[in-house]
Amino acid sequence: MLEAATRSVAIREADEPVGRPAHIVIRDLDMAFGDFVVMRGLSFTISRGDVFVIMGGSGCGKSTLMRTMVGLLEPARGEVLYDGASFTAAPPERREEMLRKMGVLFQQGALWSSLTLAENIALPLQQYTRLGPAAIAEVVDLKLSLVGLRGFGDYYPAAISGGMRKRAGLARAMALDPEILFFDEPSAGLDPISSKLLDDLILELRTSLGATIVLVTHELPSIFAIATNGVFLDTESRTMVATGSPQQMLASCPNPNVQTFLRRGAPARGAGASSAPGSEES
């Protein structure tokens, strides 16, 4: 046990994992705002079909990394690759092609408040496809049904709950049938039941769409329930200190910041089983 507890989680190089092809590769990535370095030396691989969680303490750069991966921010050094092609070095036209294969759910859903849910979901279809109004309406109805919001297309965002807005934002993220879905704190502000339902929905969509999921979150129940792989960003060292599944990190990573993060809400030693914690302290 002592040997296992002191064994470090290997920082894997950005190569193709055994079993499933690499979908996203982060290679030697540095992120900075001016002279302030947020994170340096990030190198990891996300396999096709992963539910990959980006985790770490507040201010470590989780959302900054996600925004860099979708081109909203430029890295100070390094690159992001999709299916072996560099997104970072791609010209604008090629970047736009690559972005059409991605869907993003931001923290608050980022819905246009002046548009109905149906109109919000129709926007990317109107902008990036040649579908006519009838076909777009059919796709919108399908996406609303997939997230459990059939019949709510004429509602405005202000008229529905926070959990429903998250699901509507997810429906819009899925509008173009993306290969990759990015979620930035999807459970933030939700009650435990709504959060669990959203986790279940994410897993269902991963299965039905065959999509790769990239998830930014600090919610332990979600991390342990749905993540198949992940990376831990350390605020103190400003780099990644562990990769692998949350269960692997909990069992094998000696870094105290990783252990503190993953053991929040866990029973005291000797008080119960040593399985992964299922809830956070309030």
C-alpha cells in the first residue's frame, strides 16, 4: 500500500494511446496573459470517445485551457491538434472548418435572451448549413427532444429554470452534430438532482452521438461518475501534475494538491471504505 501511495501518476507524452485513436492532442502548451504565466508545459492526449475532465483548484486555468482549445484565446507557446492536424497553426478558413465539428456549452448556457429556445438552436443551422426553414425546424425539435425539452421551443430563456437553460444550451451545442462537445462547469449553480440528470444526459449523448466530451468542472460527483480520463492543473507549480482517470489519480498520485482536491468530502481514514468520494462539502 505504501509503495502504491507514493507512486506518481505518469505524465503521458502527447502520443496516441493504446486501444483508441487520439482525437485531441495538447503539445507543449503555455498559456499567459502578458507576462503572467497561467500554465506552462501542458502535454496530454484525449482519445476518441473519452469523457475527459480538466480539473484543478480555483484560478488554475481550467476555463482558460478550454478557451484556448476552441480558439477563443491563443497560446503563448505550443499547439492544439485535432485528428493530427494543427488547429493552432491553421489559417482562418481551415479553423472554421474544424470548429464546425465542435459544440460548446458555456457556464450560463450563453443563450440569446431576446430569442426563443428554438431560435437559439436554429442560429448555427441558419449560419452554417443550407437547410430550409422546415428542415431546420425539424432538427431543432429533435435536439430539444434529446435534452428533454420538447414543447419548450417557444419559451424564452428567462422563463425557464437554470437547469433547463443548461439543457437548452446543450441542444444548441449539438445543433451541427459535433464530434467534440466542450462543457464549461455544466453543473455550476444546479441542485444535486439536476446535476445528476445532466451527468446522465452527457453520458447518453456521448453514446448516441459517438462524441468526445471535454469537461471543465470542480464537482466531485460528476468527476467520479462520468470522467474516463483527465488532467490535473496545479496552481502552485503552474503546470499539469497528473493525468489519467480520477480513480487512478486518487489511488496513485502522491501530490498533496491532487489528494486534497479529490478527497474533499471523503470520510476520515478508518471511518469507512476508501472508495472515491461521492459528494462535496458545502
